[in-house]
Amino acid sequence: MRPTNEERRDRAYSTIDSYCLEAYPDTVHGIEIDDEIITDLLTDLQHFCQHNGHDFDTCLNMARHNFEAEK
């Protein structure tokens, strides 16, 4: 069964929450997620893609397409 958009959102929140624990260890768990945190995560994903031979722009474009289809 395909996940609902709410389930997709909740998975993303869980991922970002875990990222914050790693990237901002001196902050309190459950910090407010803002644009800077999303930007940091996307930047780190670009470094990951470059290191592992993935095309970040292609992945981002496919994600945008999937998002539009799932709205």
C-alpha cells in the first residue's frame, strides 16, 4: 500500500529530527525546524551525492515531479 502524504510528511519530519540531533548536538532535542536547517540538510545531501556518484539535480528534479504528482 502506498503511503499517504501525511505519512510522507511524517517520515520527512523524523529524518530531519534525526539530522538535527547529529548536525546540532549542542541544541535541545525538538528544535524548531527552519529554512536554515532544511538548507543545511540539502547541502549535506549534495556532498553525499557528489561523493557517491549520484546526480543531485536529477534527484531533485525527480522529487519535484513526484511531489507534483502526489499533491
